[in-house]
Amino acid sequence: MPAAPAPPDRETPRPTPRLNVIVNNLINNPTPQSSTSNAWLYWPVWDSLVQFGPDYQVRPSVAERWQLSADSRTWTFTLRRDLTWPDGTPLTAADAAFTVSYIQQNNWPQRSALLSVERAEAPDPATLVLTTRQPDMSILNNLPTIWLLPQHYLDQVGFQGYVAKPMGSGPYEIVEFRAGDSLLLRKRSTPHAFRTVFIDELAFKVVTENSQKIRGPPDRRVRSDGPAQPDGRAGRAGQATWLHRPFLPHRDVRDRDPPGTQPGSQHPPDR
């Protein structure tokens, strides 16, 4: 009599792909209010109007295009209409205008990039107008450091509430933050409109001892179940990959050019 077939093996849950990054230090709070640098930390969670390309040329981001007035004092930006905050609220030009004014009024570090801006206005949900006191050709090069803020959320929770639970429009959200120790980011459940990410979690860990930088930190709270591979797969459970670099590898977390275009072909109309 033939033997009964063996029961199927129970499927082993696939580990969540995670990229672990060793850093020398972390800021006091995880919002852009802490620093004008640390773009590697802000970029996963927040969007900016424009961004730098591989050769540091200014490229579209939330702003699809822009133009400068004849007197070189008025910058008009046309924003995408398909972006939302994690709570589903649309990101509009009102948020961008609010961000500029909020930074200036509250003396955030990014204020130094907006010294020439006299006013920021949003005549409609997709149009942002920045008026400068005098012609300022550095505006575009400064805007990648201006991370957009959700006006409705800040109005609701205030600054301290925003620090306690930050919200950005980028492809990741903050899951856990321990000041001076670690930061864990997780991919949002709803896909970003134009930024495709291939790693589910990003873990930043402060390590100051050189020996630990080589071996990886002993604290397993932020170790991965398996090392993240370039194609987004997780490696063998129990291992962990640590990068001692304060920025993210382009092959794992990257922006996608709009459909029908060649990579890097999106330039502002006035260039």
C-alpha cells in the first residue's frame, strides 16, 4: 500500500528587507527643525520642491516646472497634483507657502536659504509664487534643503506634537526615534507618487567605537532579520548588513523618472 504523501512544509515568513546604516551621531529631534544638513536622514521622510540630480543639476520634484519673471524677482512653481500626506490629505501649494513662512517666522535653520524671499503665496492648489526683495539666482539651489511641512497637521498638533510624531510626504515614515541612539524608518503603506523604494525599512544606529563599526553594533533591536540585497530581497535570517556611510545607496532607494521620459531628461523650461 503506497505511503501517504508527506505534509507540505510550513512556509517560512520572509524577513523584512532592511538597510542598516551606522552613523557617528543623530540630531536632537527627527524633524528638519534640527539642522540644515543631514539630508540623508530627511530625504526618506520628506519631499522638497526641487532636488539635485546626479551631477548636482536642479531637477523637478514636487514642483514639475517653474519660471522666473522678467524682473527676476518672482518665481512661479507648478506643483504635482498626485501627492498626499500619510493621512490622505492632498499636498498642495498652500503647504509649500506655509512651509516657507513657518521657517521664516520660527527662525528654523533653513531660514538662511530664504533670506531674500519677501513673501510666499499659493493662488491655487498647484501654484506657488515666491517673491524676492531683489533678484536672487540662488533660490533654486537652496530649495532642495526646504522640506515641505503639512499645514493642517501642524495647525492641529503644534510644534511639540510634530516633534513627537513627525509627518512628511516622502516614501518612508518614522517608526521609532531614540535621541542620540537610533532611528527606524518604514516604507509607507501607500506608494509614493513618483519615488520608488526597494527597501522596506531603514535603520540608523549611532556607533562611536571603531571596533563596532567593523563588526556592527551589539544592540539587536535594530539588526535586520537578513541583509538587504540590491534587488530588495532579504538574505539569510540571523545576518545583518551594516553600512558606515551617512547616505543611502542610490540602487536601493531612488526616484523614478516620469513615464515616457529618459532618466535625467526632466529639466525646467527656462534651462
